[in-house]
Amino acid sequence: MEVPKRDIHNVIHRLTQGDADEQKRVLETFFTPDVSFEHPFCRVSSFSNRTLPVLGEVSSRWVLWMIYRWYKWLSPTIEYRIHSVAYDATLMWLYVNMSQTFSLWFNPFFKSPMTLVVVLKLQQNPATNRFHIHAQEDHIPPREAVKLFIPKGDQMVDMLHSLVSATMPPAPHTTSIPQVPVTEERKPFEFSTGALPYFPSNKDANGVFTDDDANKTLWNLGMARATGAETPTHPEGTTTSTSPTTTSSSSPTGTTQDNWAAQHRDQTVLQQHCEFFDRDRDGIVWPLDTLVAFRQLGYHWVWCVMSVWLIHGFLSYATHPGWIPDPFFRIHLARIHKNKHGSDSATYDPEGRFVPQHFEDIFAKYSTVPDRQGLYWRDVGAMLRGQRVVADPFGWGASFFEWFATYLLLWPEDGIMRKEDIRRIYDGSIFFELAERRSKGADHHHETHPRKAEKSD
């Protein structure tokens, strides 16, 4: 070859389309006698002028000719296309990116298209300045090579790869660096790498989960959940809640067992949080609704009046469908997501959905409880400072008000607000239980940790 990048097209065409004699002429013209050959399914080492019984004197080039003859015999018609050719003048290596279709003569229905990269290592003859091929290496990806034996075999390889990848733990991520101390102090929640993904599948006709597997885990924590406050310990959201209108003597709290998330699948988690305050279920919360709801939860009259003024005074206009402010300061739950504010935990997203990762980050970053399953009030203060964004006085005040009201509502005797109680505040399921318990004469200061709940009944 005088110009390898140009002449290689003619060499490949004659090798794939010519007969046995043409292949021999090409090999003797463009390949060295001791050429080597590498292929996923065969290998020819470099040698020359060896005498074998019957065959006589042979070389590695002769063996390569036999391989090309056998290949041409199996597939008399070979379709090929060269996509690109690159030449490294320093190494004298020629790279050919090409595709070809292999067809068996005895099976007219079998056609195997595959893509490969051919690396040709050249030598230059000092006398003629022509280049000859000293080594040929065919690089074929495994998913392409399997198509030589199994039709559509690449799809089977892809499926096997997906199944294996799904069971392998994810690569570790860098979540903190010593050079930035705050990243060491507030590490995000990391899901157990040994846990398998959980895909809820068993539901009855009403959409209620029926799988009782106690080892369920949650997949894709960063994806917002529209209808359930789902966490790794509660992958289906709240499945046990109470209703203020029905009771059951078999329930530990004297209330019915139901699937909160399934029964509220037409509401976002933020709308579920507000449902307790919508007494007539018309989607509109009046100031009087909020006042009555706060009293049912056991708040003092002073706090109730102040809360009504703050909540409806600041949140009504954003949910109002018109431009003129509502003179009655009502809150429309269909647009409650408009009240999403900054400097919060981001557990609610701007559409009112629940983000498990951000909920878990509250406890992973700020909890000083040994098992990180709760928050002291000092932890809440650290969170409010840590989540604070610049120039957001409304968000600062709103976040403080929400968490202070939460602490007053739960009022834990040991000072620890339990993680599960906080999760159920996010989806609103705990409000009905606390109101019903108080209506039956329970103490004003509630503790909803399971053991405390048993003592109060």
C-alpha cells in the first residue's frame, strides 16, 4: 500500500468479495509472510517457512488464507460498510471502523449484522516504501460477537446485563469533603447499598397494597411521591391511620385500620396535610375551620387566634384563583402548592409532592438523637439555621412557625419528636388521631410514640 488510509478500502473489498484465488493474491501483495491474526474466536501466531507433513512449507499468511476461505465458504455473500478509517503515522497502525452482515449459505433465514474495529499494524519496506500488514486484530464487542451464533443474541446479552446490574450495589458517591467542614457536619441520608429495590406490585381491586413482606425497601429516594409520604421504613406511605368517625375495639388506639395513602390517592401529600382543617371537605379552608381545627388539636386559644391570623393572612392570596384578594381570607386547597416557601426542608416540592430523600436528610444532617429517629428542639434550631437561604425573611418566619407548632402539638415528655410522628404530620394522618384521642379525654399534651400511646389508652 502506498497510502494506507486510501488503499485499505480496496484491500477489504477484494478480501470480502473476491474468490479464493483473489484472496490469495491480496494476502501475498499486502500482507507479510509472518502476519499474525487476532479474533475473538481464533488466533494465528506469527511464523514463516515451516514444513508440515502433506502440506509442505507453510506460513502464518497461508493459515490466514485458509481462515478467509472458510469464512467465504460459510457466507458466500458478505455485505460490509466502512464507517471511518484513521491512521497513526507514528506507530504505523491503521484503525478501520466497519460493519458487516454474515449470512450462512445453508440457512437463508440467518443474517448476522455486526460492528467491529479492525486494527492493522503495518511495516514499511525500505526498498519500495510500500506498507504491508504485519498484524491484524479484529475487535468485536461481546454483544456483537454472540450474534454470529444466536439471532438477536445482542438483545439477550443486554437483558442479562440489565439483570446483573440491577443486583449490584451502586458506586459510592462523594457526599462530604474535609476541605469544606459543613459537608462533614451535615451528611445527607444514604440508603443501604445492600437493600434491593422495592417495586410495590400486589394490590387489591381498591388499589390497597396486600404484600405483607416486612423487609420492603424504597427505591429512588430522590423521586417525589404525589400521594404518599413514603420512606424506607414505610415504602407504601401511611398504611395504618385513624378516622374521627369510626372506631374499632380491636385497634390499639380504639380506631379503624385503613390505608391512608390509598384512600387519598386523589390528593397530593400537601393536600392530605391540610385535609383535617377542611371540615366540610369542599376544598376551601375558612378562618373558622382553622380555628376549630387548632382547638380540636388542643392548642391554647391565644395560639389558635394568632395562628389563624398568620396562616390566612399570609397564605390566602397565593391560593386565590383571582387577582382581587379574598375578603374572607379563604385558602383554596386546589392551589395550596402555591404556598411553597423557601428556607424549609424541601420535603414538599413546588407541586406539593413528598420527597423521601429530603425528609431523611432532616434527621441525617441535624438529629443528635443516638439512633437519628427523632429531633430535639435544639436539632430543630440547627435545621432552621442550616436550611436558611439569603434574603428570605418570610421563609425564615414560616419555617419557625411550622416547626414550633409541631413541637407544641407533639410535646414529647423526653424532648424527642419521633421521626414517625413527623412523617405523619407531613401527610396529615396524625391530626385525626390526636383530635380523637383528645376528644375522649386524653391529656392536652400528647405523646404519639407507640409505647406512650398504649399507656394513655
